[in-house]
Amino acid sequence: MHQPALPDMTGSALKLFSRTTQAHRLERIRSIASAVNQSGALETILDRVLSTICSSEPWSRGGIMAVNRVSGFSELVIGYHPGEVRHPGLPTAWTLSSSPALHVAETRQPLIIADAQAATQFADYQADALARGYRTVILLPMGCSTDEGHDMVLSIHTPYLIEVSEQEIDFLVTTAHLVAIAVNKSRHLQRERRQNERLRSVLDRDADLMGLVLGGADIAAIASMVGAMLAYPFVVIDFIGDATTARQSVDADNLSDREWAALVEGLAAPLLGNLIAQAGANGADMVLDLSSIGLPIVLPTVVEPLRIQGETVGGLLVFPRGRRLDDIDRLIVQEVRFALGAHMMQRHADAKRATRDISDFLEQLCRGGIVDPAHAQARARRLGLDLNRPCFLLTVVLPKAVAPPFAE
């Protein structure tokens, strides 16, 4: 790597450090690798790495910066600044236009600043170097980013003017790679932990949902629980009870929750019914196009028919707002489908039983099989019939089947 010549420092001594031995560098690499491999919060791991790098000459301080192109600042993620208490109120963010961090992030090459206190091309960095008392600096790209997607840059400082050897540069590049491994490992573990916590929450809520279903809760209570499980708008259609339940508007900027609910119960109802009919027994990822009813809205839709004994009795429609459902989302949808199917089955069984009971009672009533009128009145009330109201008796005589003529 080309290294700029050190400036002529009038009145200052140029201090050159002897070349660090290879054995010493290997020992530092082992220490840094050990710090990276330890468990704990990412901030703790990064602090260990920085303290290990800066525990040996010539480096005495350093930091990891995030290049935030949105805010226009190079922001300190974590720093190792012994004695910083002597410099209260010093900044932790510097404008990118006057910071070398942006150059390093974009070129992905190390950058050596021979004397940061004389680096007029990096005005904010120069001011910081003067305030904190550091001279030679090396910045290295880390090849990883923050959770917000900002490139990270490793910056190491020394209070002396030194010549940085190629071996030291190689050591620091290796260190930056190890730090990137720590960042990616921590991020993976955090993502895995979040997934496990989310899965545990889903299983707990699923148990509560099935408790509601088996307890005979109505569809409104069930939909409320489903809303706590699904992060997306959804619609439940019950063909048996001729009811539609909607949660969250699919376009909050243009449709309120109430307007969306009215739409799916009215103009959009045939479109939703068609999607359920077309989805097949196992459901499908489809598209709901509302342009036919005058709305310029096209929605990716996960359609899950609710079926009982081979008959479609309703449907669950989920609108992911253009995002793909992940594995846990898919699991939630299937669990909700199962719970709603169980609810529909209960409704279906209740409806069949009620129809059969009414049919049996009316047949007994019409055939004159009633012995105790008071008992009949009580039974009628239980079935939702009022025998005291005027009634019409409609008799239907079905024609006898006529045998087809003998064909010669």
C-alpha cells in the first residue's frame, strides 16, 4: 500500500516504533479471535476487541464508525477512549463530507492518515485529533453493516507520529475481518433468538386461540385473537352464518378500517368469494384486483379455504402488503386456518343438529304425537319457535315417481 510521506513537523520529534515481531502479532490475533468467539452482547464483544487492539503499542485508542449516508454523518458505534473523561462534550458524529470514513467505506481499502492533526482535507477529523491528542490514524473497511444497513469502518489511533508497516496493515486488516465475523455472528444469534421467541409466542397464542374455539367463543372474539397473531390485514368469511369479519385496512392511507370492512361485506364480497372458489382445497397465493369495482388497488393475497367434509364453508384471506410471508407467518396462517375450521365445524354441527331437532319436533307436532301441550310449548321455546303466534300449514305433496315406458 502506498503510504504518504510524513509531514515536516517543526518543533516536534518524529517517533518511529520498531517493527512489531510476527510472534507478537500472532498473539494479538489469538487474543482478538478469542474475544470474537466469546458469547455476550455485541457491544461487549466489540469493546473487548478494541481494547485488545489498543492494549499494545503503537495503538492506544480506536472506534467503530457507522457511515450513515441518510443523515450525512459518520457516527460512533462503539469506542475505546481511555481517559475520555478529560474531554467531556466531544462529538460522537462527524459530517461525512469532512470525514475519511466515507472514502474508506466506498473504496473498501485501508486509509492511513500520517498526521490527523495536520489533515486539513478532513476538517472535522483534524479538529477531533487536536482535541483528543492523536496523530497517526489508520481506517479499515469492516465488510459488514449495522442493523440499519450503514457500512462500518474500524478506526485506530496513536498519539505518536509513526510509520505503519505492511505487516501491521495486514494484521489490522485481519482484525477488521474478525470484527466483521463477530458482528455477523451476533446478528445471526439475535435473529435466531428473535425467531425462537416469536415461535414460542405463536405457540402460546395458538393454545389460547384453540381454547376460545373449544369454549364456543363467537367469531368476533376469535378474530380479535387472530389479529394479535397475524401482523397483516385479514378477512374471515363464514358461508354458514353469512358473515364477514375484517381486521385492519389494506390501504390505511385511502381506506379506514370501517370503510374496508364495509367494502368486503359489500362490493368486494363476490371478488373474495371467487378467490376462495379458485384457490382449491389446499389454498393458494393469489391476487385481489379491486379495479373492477372502481378502486386502483391490487393486493397479493394468501387464500385459505375453510372446508368441512369436502365442502367449502368459508375462507381466510391474508393480505401481506406486498411482503413475502416467512416460515413462521405461514405456520401462523395454517394454525389460524385449523382453528377457524374447527369453529366452522362446530357451527356446522350446531346448525345440522338444530335443523334436525326442529324437523323432528314439527313432524311429531303435525302427526298429533303431542301428549303434553306444556312440554311441547317448552320444547318449542328451546328450539326458537313460538307456537302462540299465528302459523300457516303448508302441505306439499310430491308426485309419485312414474316408471319409464318399456323400451323395445
